[in-house]
Amino acid sequence: MKKILRLQTIASLAFLLFLTALGAQQAAAQTPDPGTTGPYAVTREEYNYGNLAFTPSNFPSAVELIASVHHPTDMTNGPFPLIVLLHGRHATCYKGTQVSLRWPCLSAQQPIPSYQGYDYLASTLASNGYIVVSISANGISAYDAQVTDLGMQARAELIQRHLNQWNTFNTVGAAPFGTKFVGKVDMTRIGTMGHSRGGEGVVKHYLYNASLGSPYTIRAVFALAPVDFNRPVINNVALAVMLPYCDGDVSDNQGVHFYDDARYTAPGDSGGKNTVLVMGANHNFYNTVWTPGLFPAGASDDWASTTDPHCGTVSGNKRLTSAQQRGTGLAYISAFMRVYVGRETAFLPILTGEAPPPASAQTTNLYVSYHAPDTAATRRDINRLLNATNLSTNTLGGATSAAGLTPQDLCGGESPQPAQCLPSTQSTSRQPHTVPSARSSARGLSQLRTGWGAANTSYSNDLPVGARDVSGFSALQFRVSVNFADSRNPPNIAQNFTVVLTDGTGATSSVRVSDYSGVLYYPPGTTGSVPKVVLNMARLPLSAFAGVNLTDIRSVQFKFDQNLQGALLITDLAFSTAPTTIQ
Amino acid sequence: MTLVKHFKDGRARHAGLAFGLLVLLFACASSAFAQNNQSQGLKMSDLLKLPGKVIAEGANTRPTGKFRAAKYRVEEVALPTATEVKINDRVLSVNKAYRVTVVGGPFEVRAMPAVIWINDTAVGYGVENEDLTEITAVTFDESLIVEGASIFLSYGDKKNKEDRAELPEKLKLGSAKGGRQ
């Protein structure tokens, strides 16, 4: 009889897994690819008002007012949303293969057209009905080391100056376009994407535009491999941060602070937030002008340690080609802009993690985290793990308990938590969530630091009355990383554990994390800034928890029953679902 | 007006003299300073241009290490007027600054700022010159300029000593014409 029951259980589980896999496949099948070329023929143009046409405030030099424009050739269906791209800091001038950092360039030199390095993205977005402007910021690159904020206010003002220009194009027209764009630009639907220092630039710009009374409506801000020197925080706007794991420039992936810092600072925050950790990606290859072989000067693979088994160039490495890497940018920047600027909600599952990476991403070796808007319908935080209280009482007011876990403390957040979660022997560049910023003393992400070395170990969060009906949510999620600095994690072997939901009748349903998510990977690499701890989202669909009453869930338990020992960093335990509409 | 910058971490106290702060510090300098030096309008760009006396300089010309650093140069810069700075939590009046330059390259233009170190103290964030053969940081702290000190270059976090590259020569005062003997 026991054997029959066991077989029935196995069969049920197999069927459940099949259904879940089928669900994922259906989600993938139903989710279109945002990175494919759309129906519009595209025209590419540029405008150039001069190398010294604009002077940012308190900046040592005037800078250029130059940009490229990709737009639908036939604009009768306008107005179209506007996407603004801003490159990062790079050499500014070249002659032959020699580069320099001055602005304007000497007469014998040519400007390095960093702004042209995202044409692959701009043309695809334009083909799908967007006007895409990519701004040149060489003048800022040449002088930003001489100002305290390392050029962020200047970048914000430069973007605003271009938006003013586009407002002119849209209302009365101006050279060199005449009246071509009059009435064709939707200045209420704008998205910005900045790469590297441009990443903090677009975040700063959002705040600058707001300080001016929000003359332009920014719907989405995407920071690609960004720096975060000054720790600006933006809320009530869609925010995404893409983090290349093998970044050899912003090697500490400090841009993750944008996401971490914005999560709980504004009650009712309407902005969805994302991080996308791209394994095998470096800093430069998102820009074709910075990519060796695609531009004659100043291009490099910024990841310098060739011997690293993941990020290096030795046999068996996991590096992406430059084309693959651009694919990840194309796919996720397109998805993000098309969802939040264009309200093309069909792509939202790509951002929530419900759907796998689209084909245009050219890799599946990436990890998406999603923080839903702060509404009762879209997110219920079980435990934000922000302070010591959350070790005994969770965010919902329910009891929190641990059995057999050591340590079981918080790290990385506000004092008295330790500033770093790993031992002092580990470089801060391996701890993106807590790495210090150049111009801010803000602390990092508060994380639960936990580990086990025996059987019957668990971490539980009870749901109090009023918080037990989770049937309206689609997933249970949390962010987690394997703590590579803890020797209880055997090198290069993924961790695993079980999540158990218990309902009011005492019925339980268990799901292994590894059945739905690969986030419990052992962080790869051995040199420099890798391995590193990045907390990625594990998303467990609630449909996978069969046999419990989702209208009366009493507890969420992590049972560390898959491996005899291990150690993790955990935060952001929540029920979540995507919004049904985008503003 | 007094310069206000606190570095609670002792390892980084000297970094309070870093270049980036200079801009802020001078922008916030005393009204007397401003009144007496209105034509100076001192900013980092000015500090880089003020005449300096070389007090130490390396001799190696061959770029080495992962950042291609060859040698160092330390210049003493007379300020147009005395100004108050905070050094190790003490407010001091100084009339000199020190430019610490790493020579070599060509250095890559990066998103992360260059950091120049003397021994285990981050002097400050560096500024590249136009042809990318020099990176310069500025400090007011004379106590950093010590015989036999090691000089390092890194990028990014001023507390991260792991990823530094040491220059091949130790700081040697009096090694340059006009240096302290």
C-alpha cells in the first residue's frame, strides 16, 4: 500500500512538474520577442548644433549638442514615444589608433562617436514605433573628473537640453528637420537609458526634470552597467538596472544600489523595478564603438584577467561574444521601454521573470529580479529583512523563527549591521550590494546572513490574520545568493532548498527552488571582482504549490533539506504579481 | 566657512583631502578667501594649472603592471591664500597643496575614477591629462609625503586595497631638482 501511495505521489509530482513546465512554456510561447525588428521602415539622421553649444552649470567647459535620431520613416501613425540614450565615459578623440581625452578634438583628430554605439538598439526600437535619440556627451567625459559629482548634474542638464530641443521639434519645428517632427513626438511618454556614467546620468536626470516641475513625463529609466557615485534614489517611475557579471570597469556592479535603494523608500511606489544580471558580459560590448573590431581606436575588452574560468578567455570560459552581449541589451532594454513607455504589456512577463529570456537575448544565462509596484494587489512583503526586528517579527507582523541556523543575522544595511556581509578578506568589489560609493556614505542592502550544517534546519515566516489570502498573487519570490565565502558551500556546486507553504488546515505543499529557478548557482570565477554575491530573484509560481488553500496560508518556510550544509544571503521575501495595466 | 567632511573610517581619513572634495571645499571656502581671491576662483582645474615645484619624481620610464604605470611625480603647489581644511578630524589652515601624479599609460578612460594611494592612504581620485599619460590627485596633507612610501594606482572604491597596482619605485624625496633635501 505504501508503495502504491509513493508511486501515486511521484506520479502526482511528475504531473505537477509537467504542468508547471508546460505553463512556463506557454508563457514563453505567448510572450512575443521585444528585440525583433518591427513593421516600420527606419530613417537615421543626426543633428549637430556644435561642439560647444551647451554649457552645463558649474562645469569647466561647454559641451556639444549632437545626437543621432532613429525614427519610423513613415510618421503618419505618430505621435511616437521618445527614447533617449546616453553613453558613458570614454576617450573622446582619436587619430589612427591613438586616443585622447580632450574636447573639442584637435583639428587633426576625429571625435569618437560613442553615441553611435547603440544604433543596433535604436533601429530596432524605431522599427517598432519609437523615436530614439542618442546623445553625444564627449565634452562631459573630457571634464567630469574635475567636478565633485563626476559630471552627473551636467549629464542631467544635457539630457534636459535635448528634451527642450525635442519639444521645439514637436511644437514649432527647427533646423535641421524643419517641421518633420511637429506633432509626431509624444513628450508625455519618454524613456531614458544610460550606459556606465550615463546610467547614473539618467537617474540624476529624472530628479532634475522633477525639480523643474516635470515638464517632461519620464516613464522609464534604464541604467546599463551604471556607476552610482552619488546614490540618487528615484521612485514612482519604472527603473531597471542591467549588471554585467564580468564588468571590468564598474567591476563592483555598484549600480545595483539604484534598485536596492529605491525599493521601500516611497510608500505606494508605482514604479516596477528590475535588475538583470548578465553572466559572461563585460562593460564595453554594449556599445559597438567601444568594441574591438568594430571601431578602430579606444575599444577594448575591459575584463582584463584572461585566466579567469568564467570571465576570462581560457578554454571553457562562459564569456558572451559581443553580439550575444548586445542581444541581452537589445532584448531587455526593448522589453522595458516597450512595456513602460509604450504600454505594450505583452512583454511584461519577460520583466517579471514569468517568461524566460526571449530569443533576441541570445543567451539564457542571466537572472531577472522584479520588484512589483507597492500596491495591495501587486505585492505583499512578507519580510523585507531591514532591521533586527525582522529577525523575530516580519514585515506583516507575523512571527519569524529559525531552527538550527548559524549565523542568523542581518548585514549590509544600516548600523549596527556590519557594513559588509562577507569577511574582510573579501574585496568590496565582490559585494555589489554593499560596496561603498565614491560620493556617498550611504549603507548598502540589508541581507539575512544564514547557514546550516545539520538536518532539520529551517527559516519560517508566519502570516498573520488579514495577510493569509494570497490567491490574488502569482508568485512567491525572494532574492538570494549563495555565500561563496562560507566554506559550507562546496565550490562550483549549486545550492538548493525547499519552500513549504502551510495552510489553515495544516496541509503543506513543498517546492524545491531548483525546480523553478537557477539563482542558487555557486558564483563563478576566481580572479579580481569574481566570484561575487548578487542577490537574484527566485520566483516560485503559486500554482506550483498544489494541495494548499491559497486563501488561507499560515506560514512560509524555507527547509534546508536538500544539502547537508550551506550558507545564503537572503532578502525581499514577498508575494507578487504583475500589474494588469501600465500607466 | 570651514571645510566639513568626516571620514569615520580611519583608513580613509586622509582621503578627506582628495581631489573631489577640493572642488567642494574651495567652492565653500571662506568669504575672506573668496573676496581676496575672486580672480582666482579656485577649482580643481585651477589646482591642476597652478605652478608647482617638483619635490620628488621617479625615474622609471617603462609602463608596468595592469594599469601601465611607470613613475610618479610629486609637486608642491603654493596656494594663492591660506585656506582651512580638515585633516584627521582637525581643522588646519594650509597654504600648500601637493599634486601627486602617476605617469605612464596611455591610461584607459574608465567609468570608475582612478585612485592614487600613498602607502595605505588614498590620496584621492585622479584626473587624467588630455593625452592620457598622466593621472593627478591633489592633497593638502603634507604628512603623506614621506620618504620611502609606496605609491599605488587603482580604480573605484577608495577602501579597496585588493585591486591596486604598485608603482615600481618608492617615493624618494629630494630625488628631483628643487626637492627637499
